[in-house]
Amino acid sequence: MNGTLLESARRAHELGNLNEAARLYTDALRADGRNVDALCALASLHYERRAFADARRLYGEVLRLSPESVVALCGHGMIALAHSRPGQ
């Protein structure tokens, strides 16, 4: 079930339906709060929305679960870069 939720969330995300994608990623995380793929995807979605605090929190959770996560490390770097260029 959780895999299906994640697939549906990714599909919605790819189609630009961010509200639906966020709801589905959140549902997937309710089923398995340690799902690194869902955490990274939801963090990425928050980054796209420029909700950097939420993205940073989720990437931090990924790093707690998987300290070598290149996706989460890059996510933190992208957030830092976004903050260094206000208005962009």
C-alpha cells in the first residue's frame, strides 16, 4: 500500500499537482514515518514551494535516518544557496 501511495504521490508531483502530492507523501509517511524516499520527496516539494524551514526539517530527518544521504545533503546545500540569493 505504501509503495502505491508513493507512486501516486510522485505522479501527482510530476504533473505539478503539489497539493495532492503533499497529501499523498504525508499519507505514505503516516504509514511509515521512516520512509526516506517519501521524506526526501516531500522535502523537495517544500523546497519547490520555497517553504525552506519545512524542507530543512525533513532533510534533517532523512540525515538522522540515513547520514550518508546525498539527496538530503544536496537539499541542505540548495536551501543554503537559496538563502544566499534573496529574491530569486
